[in-house]
Amino acid sequence: MAVRIPKTHEGPLRDLMTMEPEARNGLIEAIRSAAPVIDPSKLIGLVAGATQIPEKTVAPIVWMLTSMYSASESSRKGFARQVVDAARDLGKPDDVDFEAFQRDLEQLLRCDDSLGVTAKVAEVRREYGHVYCSARILTDIRPVFGEDPAQAPLAGAIVHTLRVTYHETSGHKDFHVALDAADLRELRTLVDRAIKKETSLKGEIAKTGMQYLEVETDS
């Protein structure tokens, strides 16, 4: 089956094809030597920092390569050849050495320890229908009125609303859950327990000699 270049990949693919050989070689080496990471944005930062290529150019190329890596697992060389054949209309023949570009693309798709790890993690995450994006807890006072709503409230209750935003194939979606103080304490206990289990499992991973991929936070 012939490879079809998605519209979103045409721009970064053209940028990669028409890149000066020295710059593209630098990009290949930066990706090859990058530490394995979970987050593609972290890989983008590592690559941009190791080259003279602006991050705004590196970012769509890395995202494109991550997608290509997953699609090319059965045959890196064959897939690279099909991509080049499909991409010939994106660059003028005088601007691109297609044979050299195919060799370079094959090298990029063989960066198993960096690009490959990031692509495989992204693929695993896509297997879940819903992937967490962000959350917020909204806290309100809800007045309780008597028979005459014109009179001052008889009491007040504090209500929390947990809003969770998640990724789905069709985009971002939210769901809302009402909580009380007891629910918040239970959630905190569950989160603390999960963190303890993660710490324990890190120790087990270390015993095997396998590298642990840490998720970095802004805090």
C-alpha cells in the first residue's frame, strides 16, 4: 500500500527535505544521541538545544517523525522509500537530493533509543480511550433557603466540583463530579497511596537494570 502524506505533515516534510545537508546531519545526530524521554515536547527541546535549528522548525518535524516511526516498524527502508516517492511533488527536483534524503530518513527512523522510545510511549497512550490532560476543583457556597426565599438563607453548604479535562481522538472533553470534604480527603488518601506504590515500583525497576522514564513536572 502506498504511503499518503497527511496535510499536517506536508510542511515539516518539505522543511526536512530542503534542509541543508549539514543542518540535517546535525538534526539526525541530535535525535540519535538524545536521552529517551516520554514527552515529545521534551525531545523537541533537547534536539533544538543541540542544533542551530529553531524550535518552531524542530517541533513539527519531531511530531511528524514520531508518527512515521510507529507506521514504519515493519520496514524502515521500505517505508522511507515510499515516503520519498510520495513527497517528490512537495519539493522541486533541483532543491532536493532525493537519494540522500531517503538515506537520512532511514537513519532517523532507526533512532530506536530516542525517537523510538517516545513514539512507542505515545502509541501506548493512544491505546487508551481517555488520557488525562488537566484538572481543576471549583469550590462554592450553596445557600439553603426556607419557605420564603426573600428571607436570609437558613444555612450554607460548601460544595466542590472536580472538573477533569481529558484527551480523546476527537479532541478535548471535560467531565464534572460533585464532591464534599470527605470525598476530597478520600481522593487525597488515594493519590498519596498511588505515589507510594510508584516509589516502590521504581525500586523494583532499578533492580532489573532497566531505565526508568521519569515524567517531569513544572513544580
